[in-house]
Amino acid sequence: MSKEATVIYIGRKPPMNYVLFVITSLNSPDSKEVILKARGRAITTAVDVAEITRRRFMKELEISKITTGTEELPVEEGGTRMVSSIEITLTRP
Amino acid sequence: MSKEATVIYIGRKPPMNYVLFVITSLNSPDSKEVILKARGRAITTAVDVAEITRRRFMKELEISKITTGTEELPVEEGGTRMVSSIEITLTRP
């Protein structure tokens, strides 16, 4: 049976930190899919991670799905703020 | 005959500037498709533009395709730098 997709939350670290995590994750024999999740400014980093992994390290890797969304985040002063999000699914053969 | 898709390049302006451009563009009777193109930091803005347009102004709008890429940009000091890019296709019924 195949494992569920690994979810990697993209934050403020440099893209290469996440790239290494993606590669490590996909090198496990029962892991064929990774989902990158990011919000706000980290959306750009998520795209960088997908592109760097595919161009430089795993040429056969496929970006199989990209979806966007909007999330409501609580703010310190009270109330909420809307923030965009992205999910990028990476699949290896 | 239907017009080709309008391409909107997303830069450093606030998202609402581009949202208004998307709405104006799609209100023309022969325009059913808009493609948002962005590079680097503007990728987050492009996702914001798609999400704000869809959630707040045109509920029937569909994000019909999202692709990512890598572009080589010349830098002032000579040589080139790789930068991630995104294309988001918005389609109205």
C-alpha cells in the first residue's frame, strides 16, 4: 500500500532547506508524492522550491497539481485578515 | 470569433490595481480569458489578484490553469540569475 502524500509547510527559511526536505522525502521508496503548502509571502518560496527541485535535482519530477485559496487568519489586534495560499503537488514516477 | 486572452503582467503595484484591470478586461463582451504573469516576489501578488477577484467581485470566475517556470534574467554585474515565474489563467463563463 502506498503512503499518503507528505505535506511540507513552507515558511521563512531559504528555499534550499525545503528542497532538501523534498528530496529526502521522495527518496523513501514508499513516498511518491509531496504537497507544498504556503501562505502569503511564502507562496513565492513554494514556487522556488518546486522549480529548483525539478530543474536541478529531480528532472523526472512532475508538478501534478497547483491550487490556490484564501485563508482567514486571526490578528493580534483582534479580528481577522484574509491571506492567499497555495498548494503545489509534486509527483515522481 | 473570440479574442485571444489578455495578458496582465503583475509587478510591484498593490493587488487592487491589477484586480480592477482584470475586471475591466473581462467585462468586455469578447474577452473571456485573462492570463496573469508574474516573476519572483510578484508571484504572491498574482495569487492575491486571482483570489481577490474571484472571492470579492466575480464569483463565477474560474482559475482554469496554473503553471510555473524558471526564467533567466540578466543582472547588472554581468551574467544571469534564475527566477521563478507563474502563469494563472482566469476564465469566465
